[in-house]
Amino acid sequence: MRKLIGYLLSIAVALAVVIDSYIVFFNGHRNSSEASEPSATTSTTATTSSKQSGGQYRNGTYTGKSVQTQWGIVQVRAVIQNGKLTKVNVLKYPDSENRSRQINSQALPVYKAESIKAQSANIQHVSGATETYNGFKGSLQDALNQAQKDSQQKESSR
């Protein structure tokens, strides 16, 4: 009887994981409030101005600072063309363990696509990839701040 209960419980847990994966990756992200912010080593803010979403970045390639997370460093490079974020390259991410590589292989493409769509670092969290989210968001915001800062300097020099 114990084996039967254990077997049924295992099936129920596996089914719950499959359903959760379906909801997160195929049916869109759940609306989650941003409960966690980047750690103290990442002092960049996650706020974006309306200027940034209006295509007000200066063209170029901007490398965000390395953000230390619990599982490793995350660093991204943002490519700006025609005043808009067109590409995000992940230079560093936690990959020392199989589980980290598995999580990041699923989460990073979502984070990259969402940041391009949002034209900012204001993206949704993927369940199970909180540390990568914090690092990605912090590094991307730093890169976008550089692009914004350059754009403002260009404007003030006219």
C-alpha cells in the first residue's frame, strides 16, 4: 500500500511540473510582482524612463557590468541600432553545474526576447531562474544606462 501511495504521489508531482512548464514557457508568463531585486553587489536600478522605450538610445554596443549572483556571474552586451535595442548577447552566465546550464538554456532566450520587445530591462521573471533574472536585469540595465547617458551627452553638446 505504501508503494502504491508513493507511486501515485510521484506521478502527481511529475504532472504538476509538466503543467507548470507548459504554463511558463508556452502559455506566457504569470504576472508576478518583482519580489526580488538585484543583490547588494548590483547597484543599478531597474527603473526605465519613457525616453528609453521611445527609441532614444545612442547607437552602439554597450557592455553591462558583471553582476555576481549566488550561482555565478552574469554579464550582457546590448546592441543599439536606430536608437532601439536590437540584440542582447549574454557574455557570462552561471554554467558550472548541469542544473544551472539547463535552467539558463531555457531562461536566457526568454529574457533576451523580452528585453528587446520591452526595449528595456523591465522584463518578467521566469520561474526557477531568479538568480539569472537578477543578474541579467542588472547587467542589461547598466548597459542601457550607458546608452542613455551617451544619448543625453550628445543632446547637451548640440
